[in-house]
Amino acid sequence: MGILNVTPDSFSDGGKYRHVDTAIEGALAMIRDGADILDVGGQSTRPGAQRISAAEEWRRVGPVLEALQQERAGRGRGHDHDHGHVPISIDTYHAEVAAKAVRAGANIVNDVSGGTLDEAMHETVADLGVSYVLMHMRGNPQTMQSAEHVSYGDVCADVASSLTASADRAVDAGIESWRLILDPGIGFAKTIEGSTDLIANLERFRSHLGEPYTKLPVLLGASRKRFLGEIIGRADDAASNRDDASCAVNAIGALHGANIIRTHNVRATKDATMVADAIINAMTC
């Protein structure tokens, strides 16, 4: 899953894809590099980020989604590339933006709040009939790293229990369980230890999910996050300097059962996860 941030204040690449032309160039480059999904977002959810309105978020992502649809239809500059079948995910916790994005061609709604920041989200996604990435987060981007929210008894069991409850609410609202993708929320309301514990024990996290969720796809989103910079002793470096560390954690995540890897550097991540897949296949010998 390639990350296309069309926002001025993303922690990793704020401003890089603010304009439609550069966003489309970035999207086509990710597809050429092997992205299976494009994740388009118009609002930063980094710790401390200020919320923006649904209207402002749509002002950012709407023109990009329209241009991507033109590319899909072969009317854009990238018609020589096989990108018409690459699904588009909209990274939003606003139900209104999710609905507009799906009408504009998005196939997946990626909600970092799991439905907690907009009570209309689950029913909206149910009506839209698309896949739904349900992520674990406590609080909101302004409060999620507080001592209260990063404290767990058993982070794998606690996050799984919370996601199970969120999934139950989504299903009760009408979203078929097979449309769900679960994200443990690496770096969201997690300490370094909490994030690394989850990645190292994804199988145990999965085992704590309630039925029928144990077989659902798990998404891992650790790319370029600050905890990686802290691990390698360069937390204040530019986030783009964390790509090597991101490849390491993504390969480890794939080895431990992650099904979808959300990444800023598609080519490097594709290489790393292909090696991980080869090792997984060899482990069955």
C-alpha cells in the first residue's frame, strides 16, 4: 500500500504531493514500483496534529481522486501503464469524505479512528459497500500519546480486544465482516515498547481477536514513524532517512503475518517483503 499524502503537514513528506500534477506523478511512480493499493490522505494524523474540517480535507483530496480516475480511464498521461486495476484507499475518519471519495472512485476506506471520531462512519461504509480498514487508536491525534493512552496490561491482548469490539460495532452497523481489514495502530497510542511488542507478536495479537476476525487481513503501518528513529538513535533526522529501518520492520512484520504493508517507499518495501515471502515459503520445507 503506497502512501500518497496530499497534505502540507505530513510528518514524512508534507507538501510533496500538495498539487495535483505532483500527486499523480507520485501515484504513477508508486504503481510502477509495485504498489498494489494507493492510500490517499488529506489530513495529517501524526501526534499533536490539529484536526481539519471535512470540507478542507475534501478540498485537498477531491481533485487528486478525480485525476486518478482519469488516469484509470486511460485519459491521463499515465495511460501507458497498467494502473487501471490498482485499488484506491481514502485515508480519512470523516464519513462525509469517505462517501465522496468512494463516489469519486475509491475502493477502500482507511479510518485511523476505527469509527470513534465520526459516529456516522460505520453506517456510511456499510451503505457504500466497500472494504474498511479499522485501526486501533486511543484518544485522538492530540491526546493519543498521553500516559493514560499508552499504558497497557498486555498490549497484544488489549489491542486485539479493542479491535474486536470495534469490529463488532462495524458489523452491527451493516459492514460484512469479510470487508474488514484490521490495523493494530503502530505508533498510535503506543510507546516504542508497545509498537515493537505488537510487531514481534503479530501472531499472538491475531490469536486474541474474537471470531470471525482471526482470519482477516492485518495491515501494518510502521513506515518512517518516529519510534524507528528513536530505535536507531536519529529521532530528529528527516523522516525520509528512516527508510532502511522501515524496510527492516516491514520485512519482520511480513514474517510475523502482516498481510498488507503501508509504506512511503514502495520499491524498497516491495523488495524487502518479497525476500520475507521467499523465507516464509522456505520455512514450510
